[in-house]
Amino acid sequence: MDKQPMPSPDIATGRLTQLELNHNFSDAHPPLTHEQALVEAERCFYCYDAPCIEACPTSIDIPRFIRAIATGNMQGSARTILDSNILGGSCARVCPTEILCEQKCVHNTLEEGRPVRIGQLQRHATDWQMEHGGQPFRRQPETGRRVAIVGAGPAGLACAHRLAMYGHDVVLYDRHAKAGGLNEYGVAAYKLSDDFAQKEVDFLLAIGGISVVGGKTLGVDFSVGELKSDYDAVFLSIGLTGVRQLELEGEALDGVQDAVSFIETLRSMPKTDVPVGRRVVVIGGGNTAVDAAVQARRLGAEEVTLVYRRGAENMSATAVEREWAQTNGVTVRLWASPVAIVQEEGALAGVEFARGSLNESGKPVYDADDRFFIPADMVLKAVGQIFCHDPISGEEIAIENGRIMVDADYRTSMKGVYAGGDCTPGEDLTVAAVRDGRDAAEAINAALSSAA
């Protein structure tokens, strides 16, 4: 073991001044000026059969919206984006465009190797629409049909907007007081600063015909069966509400918590009231781990170490996210698996890890005799989220491999009930959830129209 554990029960609020916190949690990537956007838009080749479109889960016509920016047609640009992705503003901020549309940009094949900044151009256009153009969509005549949506995150919001556009009345239920889902409660504050998540919700709801009922939990306040009897269709977008555990003794100690809860607390309270350790260890290798680590550092933690059990190439966090963590003072340690949460006199002292490597067959192995210790007064677990099926247990909804099973039209095995987003198989990306909600709405509308 490299070091002997020393007790360090040091978790406190207000490590930084309000001025410092305002700076630390301001917009991480400032928007392009209009002049910068024009210059960047003119770099686009406006490819026919553009590969960037195929790489976008919502299939935004990227060359078209960029050409509109270049010609000064901001309203047309925004409309092109929002027709495909009504949450284009938040997706431009939080989606890993570097491994989606921008990775496929043909500029990558040229000597310069620098793709068009598609994400920032998308933000430029959607921000213009929200600031200058208002709600660009209008409802069709009311149909008299009512649809219940459980979960007011990206999938639920996208589904609600598309259904409202077709003239259906929609009621969005969510366990939180505010709509927005992960955009409101689960994304780093510096990615969606200035209350952008709620501004986008307000923009989306402006179409009319959508009611939001907060503070209501599926399986507690109502059941899927009850919704079925009261509505013409039901869409479930309940996400991944469970978190994986380390299965180590000491997880119940003060100072040990899941990273999702830490981020939600940070997003729900004044930053000065959020407690953070002086020495923080984050266990995990995804975007949630990076978001938790960087935000702990920006709250005033003196030492933050992100530890992942395998190599950088296996992390679900992108290279850009990993670099972001390191430039924010986070130490990243790889090939280390937690084996013990160390306590001294009943208080959290740190975490003991076993070093790992690949064996001859290419499988990861960990040496129980080669261990090291990282002192910590706060440990944040970010080892994965799981679908919690308790709210729909007893319903006729098939679950396989820990997700709700749906067909090509997002129908579950329960008649009249649809599902999409993270609770169904597929990529756990905001943009993929928007696509699911949008396409499920199309399927629901088709079914309601045929039954009319």
C-alpha cells in the first residue's frame, strides 16, 4: 500500500465566495458571436448526402441549417434544426458532437483536420430563435384526444411537443417539481448555465396544449393502468432512476454518495449551500463521473481524483471530457478497482484500490497484493445507472436486459402504452432520447388518427 490512511472528516459548504462560484459555474463554452458564426458557417462544404446528417440521431439537415446561417436566414436555420430536434439548444450544449456529427465532417479528411463547429453553430441558431423569434410552431386544430406522458425529460418533452403540434392535449407527469429531467437535474451546471434548461422548457411549452404536473411519482401516486383508463395513450420516458453500488462495506458512511445525487443537489440548491469535501474521490469513467469531479473541484475541493478500473480507451467519457477534467485540476488514475472503503474511528478515511492490467487473453485482472490508498473525506460513486422497474411491476410491460422492450413504433407489450428514452434499449444520449420522443409521438398520432 502506498500510504497509510489518515482520518479526514472534512466536508463543508461555502468553501468559495459567491463571486468565485459565479465564475466557476458560468458558461463553460461561451457562444459564438454572429461574426464568428458567419466565418464558421462559410467553412462548410454543404455536402450532398452529408455524412454528418447520418451521424446525428435526430437527422438534422446540418448543411441546410449552416447554409441558412451563412446567408443571414437565422429563422430558417433554427426552424431546420427544431423541425428535427425541438431540444436543439440543449443538445448543442451537452451532446458529444465531437464523436457524432463533427467526427464525420469531411474537413477531418483534409490536411487541416479541423471539423466545422456544428454544435456551436446549432447553438447560435437556436439561441437566436429563443431570443428573437418565439415559438415557431403552431398547433393544429384540437383533436379531443388526451395523452399522458410519464417523465418530463428530453424524451417526454419532445414527445409532448410533437403531439401538441398535432392538436392532442398532453399531460406531463414527473416526480420532480420542475420539468427538464437530466437537463435540469443531471447535467453539469456549467454546461447548461443561466437556467437554460428551464428557458428551453418554457420555449417548448409555448406551443400550448401541454400541462405539467410535478411532484407525482409513478408507482406511488398513480399506475400505468390508471393512466390507460383516463387517457387515449400513454408514453413512458422514466429514464434510469437506479444507481449501481460498489458492494463494499462502508458505502453507508457519511461522505459516500452516488454522483447522480450529488449533481442533483448541486443543480437544486444555491452553490454556497452545497457541501463538498476537501479531498474527493470519484469512482467511474463516464460523463457523470467527469461532471461530478469537475463540479466538486469548482465548488472548492482542494484535491479531486477520478479513478477508473480500465484504460482511457474504455471510458465512456469522451476524450474531450477527459481533457476537460484534467484541465480543471482533476487527477485521473486508470487501471484501479476499488476493494475497500477505509474508515477510521467510524469516519470515512479514503478508498483502497487494487492495480489492474490486461492478461494474456486480453481480459482485465487486478492484483490483490498490489494496492494503493487515496485519502478522501468524500467519495462519489459513478459506476452506472440502471432501470428501476418497480414502478411498473405488475403491469403487462415486458422487460428484457434491464430495459423496457419496444417495437419499431415504440409500442410496449401493453396495448396503448409506448416508451422511449433511456428506459428502453439504445444509446444513453440526450439527442437519442429526443429522437425517441419525437418518433414515438409520430407513432402515437398515427394510431390515434387511424382510430378516429
